[in-house]
Amino acid sequence: MPKMKGRPQKMQAGEMGATAKRLLKSIFKYYKWELIFVFICLIFSAVGGTAGSVFIGSITDDCITPAVQRIANGMTVAESLDIMWPTLQGYLIAMIAIYGVCILSTFAYTRIMAIVTQGYLKRIRGEMFVHMESLPIKYFDTHPRGDVMSYYTNDVDAIRQLIGVSIPQIVTSVITLTAFIGIMLYYSIWLTLVVFVGVIGMFFLTTTVSGKSAKYFVQQQKSLAKTEGIVEEMMSGQRVIKVFCHEQKAYEKFEEANEELCDDATKANTYANILMPMMGNLGWILYVFVACVGAVLAYTAAPNLSIVGFGETITVGVIVSFLIISRLFTMNVSQTAQQVNSIIMGISGAYRIFKLIDEESEYDEGYVTLVNAKVDEHGNISESQERTGMWAWKHPHKAEGTVTYTMLKGKIDLFDVDFGYTEEKIVLHDVTINAKPGQKIAFVGATGAGKTTITNLINRFYDIADGKIRYDDININKIKKPDLRRSLGIVLQDTNLFTGTVKDNIRYGKLDATDEEVIEAAKIANAHDFITRLPQGYDTMLTADGANLSQGQRQLISIARAAVSNAPVMIMDEATSSIDTRTEALVQKGTDALMKGRTVFVIAHRLSTVQNSDVIIVLDHGHIIESGSHKELIAQKGKYYQLYTGAFELE
């Protein structure tokens, strides 16, 4: 796992705005009409929520106040209530109708937003996964797996909170506040100004506190990803940690990241947590202040002060309505402020996800493809739509407007190849190899000599810095990468088995392979015997990278996977490193049959496995120092002779 240097850069304000715009545009692209309907429902829901304050004021002025006055003038309570009831009944029916519409609207938009939110998250996860598969191997060499996993967990969940909760809450609050402003201006411009002065103060408080917490919430997301990366690394390396008693050192590494996460989270939540209590208290202060000003205005209202209510005096009902409105107004401002942190975290998560999606995909300028071929009686090669067991390179020539076909033979040549994983450090120097069809080429040398690197260049996991690589006399840069890799069967030193049956894992080498082909491949790899002894045979489920199998059995399945691909070129990277001597002898028989008629590149530390190779290439620090057959190299009495006789060790 690559070391993470320093702390990640913080997202700038401009990037946050651009990310929010891109996210909203992306959501509208897929759910335009659903969101329009949600917006309409939010309007009904928000406006319905404001109706209560208006009705209470009207009921106070039209029902309660006249009833109290009638009772004060000597009318009985029953008579007063009889007079009041028709008016009150009308208000109650109207309130029930409005709140009924409000409830239905709320139910509708919450249901639809759940569909929109989960649907969009499904799409974004799919888009991430598809793009992730197109990234070059170099990306995964330089990014911790835990950090990549964090995109699918923490960042996606932050977007869920943003879309499903924060955005509807913000829209509802904006509509509600707009409605409240209209009602307040209708009742009293002076009381409205009082509320505005208080809200402006609350707004400045919100922006100040939220601004301080925002950068720490962004950093918290990144620190969380880093911590999860370390946990994932420690989990996958538990055997190594325990063998070398490295628990304390592992804990110290984790604790360093955990402390960093704690620091960012503490700073973020310190500012976030003080915001709501402060807003709540300021809301109550404003509530009391509005009550006092309203009482003064109502008490002093006279014809010369009729401007107070746009031609109407301030009544008790107006004051009651205003108190409710002012409280609800400040509560909506507080709720909006409460969503600021979720919005920041959601945008931060979207920023990281979009950054992954914007990573440059593996570049493929190839145009030569691999096709099924057939040969007529005159030896002419043509493309076949059916599987023929023969393959050819389809090479279009744009300038001439023609297409030529070259039979796939497995001839691979490297000419003066230089390569470095970074520009500063070249690890292969002037490597020239000529592999004829059907030859077995073996690479030997110490770890880091460049053996695996050469095979990584052949399948174009990496591109060379200088020189040329030709496949059947075609520059591999002209061959489409999927077609190039389809022609190569690879057995890696580190086996990777996937959740599924044994049969599924072998079929991974050829997805349309029949059961008979799978069994035949297993027999070639000498895996058939142990597979038939498994509880369900070929239908035995494998989980956790084949944890229920031995290391040797896992490797045999990996070899069977390569066998079923039936590729003309095979790469065996330490294929027998995890197999005991007895099993190795069995596998050697199978692989010899598998290698027959194919070009094979073998990487091995055990020299006994490469003696029958046509060409053995000895590498040292990226240079080819010897090349020849086993007998030729022994006769030279050079480095290979010293390795073979034990005068030098490979490591």
C-alpha cells in the first residue's frame, strides 16, 4: 500500500460551487419531471404550513375577541358561543382541508424523493464502478484500497443525506420563508423590520460559524477515508502483523490517523454543535422583542398611526399571528442553518466522487482487433462470424482503405525497451527479446530485477518509455488493449478468487466456456481430483478469496482459469510458488500440456521449473546479462551457472 504523504488539499470555494452545480445538473438529467412534481408538492406543503398562523390570527380577531366582548357586555357564554360557532366552523373546515392537502403533498414528495435519491445513488455507484474498471493499473498502485472503498460508503452516504434530506429541507424553508415574508408585510411593515433585523443578525452568525466548520467537515471526509484505508490494510495483513509481533506499531500507525480524524471531526462539530443552541436562544429573544414591540404598537395605535398596518391598526390577532410567524420564521432559518453542514459534507463527497470519475481512463489508441478467422483453399485469411478455433489480427489501413488479416501465431519481440514506473527511475534498460511462436521463454533473477515488469509491458498494464514491442510483427500500440489481453493467458503469483462457485472461478478465463471445457481445464491443471472431493464439487461456493481452500488449491484453480482461456500466449508469473514439490510435479505435467504449441513466458525462482525452456533470460537490475538454453548457459559458466550450482542465491 502506497504511503500517503501529508494531508490532502482542502476544497476551494470555487470548486464547491462548481461541484454543487454539476451535482444538481446530473440529478436533473435523470429525474427532471420527478423533481418538478416534488417542487410543486413542496410548495403546497410549505404554504400549507404557513396557513396555521393566519388562521389563528383570524380566529382570534373574528371569533375569540368578539365573543369575549359580548360576554363582557352581559351576554351569556352559551349565547356568545352560538354566535361564534358558524364562523369558527368555517375556519376549522378550511384548516382541515388545507392541512389535508399539506399532508398528502408531504407524503407524495417524501416517497418520490426516496425513489430519486436511491435511484441516483445507484446510478452514481454504477458510473463510478464502470469508470474505475477503465482506470490504469497505476491508479490502484498509488491509491489505498480503503480510500477507494470510501467513495462507495462515506461519500455516497453524504450525497444521500444531501439529496434526500438537505435539499428538500432547504427548498421547503425558502418557500416557507417567502410566504411568511409576504404575510408579515401584509400585517405590519414595522414588525416585519423588527423580525428582519433579528434574522440578519442570525444570518451573520450562521455564515460565520458555518464558514469555520465547513473546511473541517471537508477535511473530516478525507481523514475518514485515510483511516479506513489503514484499517483495510491492517485487516488484509493480519498474518504478517502477528508473525512479526507488529501489533504495537500497527496500532501507532492507526492511532496517528485516528487522532487526525478526531481532530478534524472535533473542530467541525464544535462549531456545528454550538450553532443550533445559539440560534434557538436568539429566536426566543426575537420572539420576546416582537411581542413587546407589537404590544406597544397595538396600545398606541390611532388614526394618525394607521400607517403601521397599511391602513389598518394592529389588533390582538395580528400580534398573535406575528408571534407565531416570527417563531416559525426563526425556526426555519435555524433548520436551514442546521443543513449547512450536511450540504457541505454532501458536496465534499460529490467532489471526491467526481474527482474519481474525472480520473483519466486507460489510454487506448489501438485499432487492430482480434477476430475469429478462417482460411480458404488458397490460403487466404478472412473473418468468420462463428468460432473456428483460429484467430487473426484484423488490421485496417485507413490511408489505402483496405483491411489485412494476420494469423495469430504468438510471436513477440521487444526491441531496445526502456521503462520506468516514474520518469526519474528507469527499471528496464535496452531489453531485447525475440520470442518465436511456440517457444518457452523463462526469466530468472533476483527480486526487483524486472521479470514481472516485462510481462506487464507485454499486456500493456504499463507503456514503455522507449523502444518497441511487436506482436506477430504488429506494434502492440496499434492493438486494442482488450483484444491484446484476450490473446494472453496469465497465471499470477497472487491468486485472486471471487465469490462464486469453483466452476464460476475457472470460467472467469472464458465466460462462455461450457461445463465440459471447465472440467477439461481443471484436468489440465491437475485440479480436477481435489475439486471432486469438495463438498459440492465444481458447485462448491468460494468466499473471502477462497479462504476455505489451501494456498496450493487456490493456485491450481488459477492455473485452470488460464487453461480454459486457451490463449496462444501464456504468462506464468511464479505460478508454482505456492505449491508443494509433489503438487508441483503434477502441475508441471499439466502446464507442459497447456504450453504445447504456445508461446510461454515463465517467471520462477525455482530453476528446476525452467530447465526445459527454449530460452532462459537472466536479468540483473533491469539489464539482460545472459540469454540461452539451460545447456548453453551452464556451458558459459556465468551468472546462471552460479545460480544453478548454488554459488549465488536468487535473493
